Amino acid sequence: MTNDRHALIIANDRYADQGLKQLKAPAQDAAALAGVLHDPQIGDFDVDVLRNAPADAMRRRVQGFFSDRRRDDTLLLHFSCHGLKSESGELYFAASDTEPRLLDATAIPAQFVRGCMSRTRAGRTVLFLDCCYGGAFSRGSPSVRATGDVNVLESFTRDRPPGGRGWAVITASNSMEFAFEGDALAENSAPRPSVFTHAVVEGLATGEADLDADGEVSLDDLYDYVYEHVQEQNPNQTPSKTVEMQGELQLAHSRRGRIKIAAIPSPPSLLAAVNSDNAFTRQGAVLELRSRLQNESLPLAEGARQALEDVARNDIRQIADEACRALRDIRLAPSPDLLDFGLVPKGSPLQERSVCMNGPPLARHCVAQPAQSWLRVEPTANGFTVRVDTTAEGHLSGDIALKGVADEAVVHVEAVVGPSLDTQPPDTSAGPANGSVHDPDTVVVAPSDPHEDDTSASTSGVRPPDDRADPDRTGPHAKSTEHGSGGQDRTEETQESDPAQTTGRTPLAARRPAALAGAALALAATAVVTVILGIRAVVVAALDRGGDGPTGNVEDNIHEQGALPLLTVAVITAAVALAAGALARHDLERRRERHASAAANGTRSMTSVAKGLAVPALVLAVLTLVAYMITAPHW
């Protein structure tokens, strides 16, 4: 957990005064919001929750929350309770012991909260107000004279904070209007406070609030998301915000992040060819776009990719298929995509393996996000290295999500941390121990071209790799030392190889396409041999029939040479070979993320050769059988 992000959630749903309604949502909302804010992979806040506290305890907690802060701190205060208004139009937050007739003594004035926010040394402060206004009072409560609307934001924008870099206030609703006539409540359509907080929690937890898909949820992203979703649920409720802040505040991380590149459009002449009425002209344009897709300049390649995607969606089948084949060239192809570190001693230096990104520059440009805190990722010239924290014992299984401009992939990581065999202290330079609260590194993997201009790639919110020197790493082929049971050191060199060599084992799902492709190739070869033998038998039978004269019978000669069984076997084996090859290709595409690039290419090659052998064999066998059935009666 970072020590510069702090959140205080105040939720009151029970009130001693009989005139105040008991609420249902704040307790559940407080727990849900605390969960997403505390999650190191989402909010990474140090969270404190205060529920159903009296007014004096709320004042102490709020003032203490803003005291003794540093300029680098980010503070988030969330109120979920009744919002009350005095006869003079001042805003108050209800505590569990609030008495509506004694608001100054038993409630929390908005002015008090504003004063604490103004005096804090924290660099950035965010206030969420999810307060129920119009329906605050129950039927039968003492009459309160209506005083009209009060603008909630005005209670916090009268004085600009003198210290820090700024603050922001976001409210569930900006209007608080209540009216009583005697003991009867004139009910307004004030929504339940859970609508607002539920939208905040959902947007952060799912990452849907990351509207610009840059991997981070900014304050503006969250407000826009919440505004839209609250309006959908309750059109009469209008969230509002005011911001006095320099720069953009990133509230949370998102798993939806993807590399975004400002594309340079293709030349007008090329775009005109793409939209030509002549199919051959459009096909030539696709070939040119495919060439531009390989360009070292990412903006140029991105422009070609966008044009090819448009062709793949809208053109005729033949040209669309050509565009789809071109787009396959930029699929993310990590090699290997399965890493098994095996058994490593607890507390040993961080273990390291290398992953190479294959393909053109656009296919090598991606965001790598570890899903677990014990994984570390650092970019290299050709890909990235994966390091495993060995602080805690146990079986470690996790994933690294790779997200490019139009594709996603996963590198799966396995390791078993065993008992320590020496007293060497653990290496904690890369972060906190496994099991502690930590936000894993997110890095940008970029093509290794010194002349490439990457300024157009938008990767806002993605933290660069740590530049501190690593004594355990000496290059892409780093050596790590493990102490065996006999006390002797054993070194092993990290190599970039196929998954079977790197991990020491290949899952059944990863071996199945290769096995099917091998079977298809063997069956296709069998079909070719069988059809040759069958045709040879038919030729011999025909020659024998010619030598028998008028008394001869071709059927007898065919049966004697065994031609029909050979041709039948050829048809069956060729058909089975084609089916096995189709299954192999289908499984390879459906489970593409499980297969390394080299293994996938080998499987595709085998299926292509099998198809090239099986189709002619099948055609020759069928034609020979048809010719026999047509000509046999005349012989």
C-alpha cells in the first residue's frame, strides 16, 4: 500500500432522533467503496471507515484526517448520510445523535469540513457527498419552515484553499429542497443515496469508468461515468462537481488500459483506391496497406491498421479476407507465453525470465500488466523480463495481461517457493513482500528502434519501470544462483526458447493442435500412397481385361487386383486427414493465447502440407471410383 493516498468513509444509516429516517444503503455502500479503494490493483488507498458515529466523534475524525499531511498526499473524504439545511440555508451533515432543531450542536457543518480542507497541507483533496436531502425527515416530525433551495457546491467554493495544489467536490445531487406543512411531509423525488455510490463502486471495480481506456481512472473519467449512470437510474437526480486543481488526478487503476496511438491517415490516393468501384484496385490498395502496416513508424502503421479494419468490415468477402490476413500480422505474439520458474528457495534473489515480443513494431508495442503483486515486469529491447518475488512460501500462479492497439494476450506464470536453505536476506529492492498490499508494476513494451518517435503514443497513467540498478541482473541472459541440497551452487541460464523448453512441461491443451496436425499429415501421406496403389491396380485390371478378349469381365479383374478396397481406404483417410487438420486450425485459433508463436507456425505448416496432400488424393480416388462405376457395365 502506498503511504500517500488516504481515504475516510463516513456512513450513517441509524439516527436516534425519531424525526430522521433510517437509511438502508450507507452500510453496504461503505463496505463496497472501502473494498475498491483499498484494493492495491484499483484504488490503492489507505482506507478508514466510520459508521453511525455521534457528532463529536465525526468532528474529531474529520479534523484528524486532514491534519499532519504532506504535500504529496492525496485525500478522499466520502459522506453517505442525511444532508440537512438550517433555516438560514446552511448545509449540515447528520450524525447518529443529530437533533434537527439543534444542528449547530449536534450535526457537522459544511463550513467545518471546508475549513479542514482549506487548512490541510495535502496536495490534493477530493470530497464525495452522497447525501439524501429532500427526504431527510420522517412523517410526524416537528414542522420545519421551508427555506428554498441551497446550492451544495456553493458551500465549498466560497473560499479557495490557500495551501496545497487543489481540491474537488463531487455531489450526488446539487439541490436540497424540503417542505413541511404541519406534520405532513411533502415528498420530493430524492433518490436513495446508494444510486450515486453504487455507480462509483461499479465504475472503479469493473474499470468501465476508464472512459479513455488509458489504464487509469481520472477524476473527470469517474464523474462523467457516474453522471451518465445516475441519470439513467434517476433522471431527477443530477450529480455536480467543482474542481480547483492543477493537472489531472488519477483516482484508480483500470484493467481496461490499452495502448493508444495517434494515427497518421493514409495518403488520399491510397484511401481513394480503397474506396474504388474496381475490386482489383481495392485489392491492390489492401496490399499497399499491408506493407505500411509493417512500417517502423507507429503512427503510420496505426493509420494503415485502421484503414484495413474498415476494409475487413465493409468490403466483399475476398478482399475482406485479405485485409483480415494482413491484420493477423500485428497480433501480439509473446514467446514464450508460459513461464514456469519451478522450485525456488524462499528469500532467494528475485528470479528472472525473458519474454520476447515477435512481429512488426506495431505488434511489439503493448502494455504489460501483472495481475498479482508478486510479479515484476521490466521492458527490454525485444520484449520484457518477468521477475518473481520469493518472500513468501507457497505455490504461485498468475498472469501478465498484454494489451496492444487492437489485440490482447496473456503470459501465464507458475512458481513454487520452497523453504529457505540459507540465511541470505531477501532482496526487497523491487517492492514489498508477497502477501503485502502492493500495486504491481505496469510497463510499456515498445519496439527497439532508436529513430522511432513514440511521442504520439498515449500511455498516460502508466508508470515507467524503476530505473534503479539491479545487481542481480546483467542482461537479457542473466544467470541466477540456486543452492541445492548438497550445498553446491547451481547456475542456470535464462534462454528465449519455445514454451516446452522454457517451462519444462507443456499443457495438454497446448499440445493438442500439434498432435492433430501431425495425425492429419500422417493420414494425408497414407491417402496419397493408397490412392497411387489403387490407381495402379485399376490400370493393371484394365490391361488384363484387354488381354481376355470378348470373354473377359473387368469386375473380376478389379476384384482380383484389390483396387476397390485401396481406393475406398484412400477416400476415408484423405477425408479424416482434412477433418483433423481443420480441427487443429480451429483449436489453434480458439486457444491462440496458449500457444507460442514458433509452435503455432509449425502447426499451421503441418496442416497446410496435409491439406495439400489430402485434397488431390481425395479427388483422384473419387474420380477413379466414379469412372469405374460408369465404365464397368461396358467392359
